Amino acid sequence: MPRSFLPYGRQAIDDSDIDAVVDVLRGDWLTTGPAVDAFDTAFAAAVGAEHAVSCSNGTTALHLALAALGVGEGDSCIVPAITFMATANAARYCGAEAVFADVDAETGLMTPDTLAEALERADGPVRAVLPVHLAGQCEDLEGMARQATSAGAVLVEDACHAVGTVFRGAPVGSCAWSAAATFSFHPVKTIAAGEGGAVTTDDAEVAARLRRLRSHGIERDPSRHRRRAGEPWWHEMQALGWNYRLSDIQAALALSQLKRLPEFVARRRTLAQAYDRVFVDMAPLVQPLARTPDCEPCLHLYPVRIDFERAGISRAGVMTALRERGIGTQVHYIPVPDQPYYRDRYGAACLPGAGHYYARTLSLPLFVGMDDEDPLRVAAALGEALGL
């Protein structure tokens, strides 16, 4: 493999991150300590939310958010067909059913029309609508919030790709139009915690439920339980929760990374713009992801739409050719309704937008450690693979 191999994503760790983790390792708290609270406070401030509750990863963030909002047996949740399967799985963890919405073939995003169709198709009450900010780009949150409210549902943003994205002047995660937003701090995301996630909300009671549920459903705050006189160890398990906590080691890394968020956002936007410029000359065979109005994305991924049939080469062939040239790629995502578990549960889905998007998408390298010339290198290699 070439020494300068470019993966599709990679964390950006520097000495300040390492020092932050070492400080925790030399301290008294490796978990459930002050670094977690410090990160929660800083992350809420960074995205403009009243509350942030960190947890072990983006999947547990989704599960916690739905559970804290009362999603349960007999409910349905609307989930776009193009997403990582965790979005739908979180609904199932709560006992709810996933109703898959089609997506726009050019953006991979759920739209007001596909949401309306999914709402009509839902069998039973819809408790939550989960727009997914695919690749870091968001939908019309205000419009979808109105649709969700009309259906008696809450809007829960799957913002695991969208740290640093802004919609109509409000950072994603501010919950200006949603009941909660969920995030991931996996190494290939905009900020890394090794593994980690968070839920943001402007509702203090929801935040309190999130904190209880991430730690076995236990309440330790004496103002919220009946502490017995002379028993300072007293605590109450008020709900069936889970061990979804973030450690102080992870929180220290995430907090250090968060301090560089403006730098990360600017770099990702610069690289995305470089890709955009070079692909103008490769249209219509290769086209960047179509962009949505009112959204200033911080792209976590750089997907392109490729007409493989017209080029006379399979996607697998292109991926192999790029890898031979030192460039890693990935596909985001196989439509979730096509996964065996969901196909067996709900039957075959007819979602043409999702099928068309999936058939043409390929994610190219995008991470802050890339050099200025790397987008040109990737594009040139892609052109060679496609015979341009």
C-alpha cells in the first residue's frame, strides 16, 4: 500500500489532545468525574443548546433521546432509508417500529414530500420523526418540525454527521426546531473522543431523564429523591436505564478537540470547495452531492454521484482502481430497509429515491489532515479510473 494512502476519513490528534488525556490519566477520575461535566457544558455552549448530555457513542445517543422522550411499544418512528442502521435500530430498542421514508435521489435526504408519504403509511401513532443530516448537510428543519407537530410527533435530529453545520443561522444541535439532537464523536467525525456521543436539548426535564438513563436509571440528586436521614449513600433507581456513560478519558479528548472546532470546520469547508471546483469539469459523469438551501454544512463526508453505467465500470471496480492509486473510499449507505433484519420484518420496500442515490454514491477522502493538493490528486485518480 502506498505510503501516502488517503483513507476516506481520519482523526486529527495533536499534542494538546494527548496532554489532555494524560492529565486525566494522572488524576483521580478516569470515569464519572469532572471532565464529563466540563465537556457537557462546553458542547452545549458550542452548539447553542441549553443542555448537552454525553454518552458512550452516537447509537446510544439516539437510544437515550428516544427513550427520554417516551418512545415505546406501539409507537412508530419515521426514519429515512439512507442512513446508518443505528437510526432505525434506536427505535426498535425502545420497542417502536421504524417506518422508512424515501429520500431525494440527489441529496440522500428525507424531504417534506417523502416525510408526508411515510406519515400516511405509518400503521399506528407516530411518536418521533428522525431527519438524518447525511454527510453533514441538513434538511428543512423548520418545515419538518411543523409536519412532525401536526402528526403529534417530536422531531429528533440524527446529527451524528453534522457537528459544525449551521441551518438558517442556528448551529445544528441548538434544537431551535427539535426536541433533541444527537451526535457522534467517532474518530472519523468532525471531533473525536475515540468513541462517544451526546444528546442536546433545551428541555431541562428531558436532560434530567437523559442523565438518569445513561447511568442505570439512578438518581443521586437529593432534591429529586427521598434521601433517608443519616444515609448519605442513598440513591434510587427510578427507571430501567443503561450503562451508556462517557469516560473522563474520552471526555478530555473530546473537550480538547472541541476547542479546535472552528479550525476543523474551516478546513473541511476549504477541502470541500476544492473538490467542488475540480468536479465541475467532470460533470455529468461525476457530480458532487447536491446542496440544500439555508444550510452551511460542515461536511463529515464528501460523497459524489457517479454514473457507473455510463462510464462502463462497476462501483467495486472504481473502488479497487482508486485503492491501487493509494485512495480509500466508502459507500454511505446501503438502504436500511434492504438489510435482512428489516426486510424480514417489514417486507420489500419500494423507495426509488433511496435506490437511485445508493446506486451512484461513493464517498471520497475528507479529513482535516489532507494537503491542499489532495482533492486534485483524488479527482485525477477518479478520472483515470473512469476513463476520462
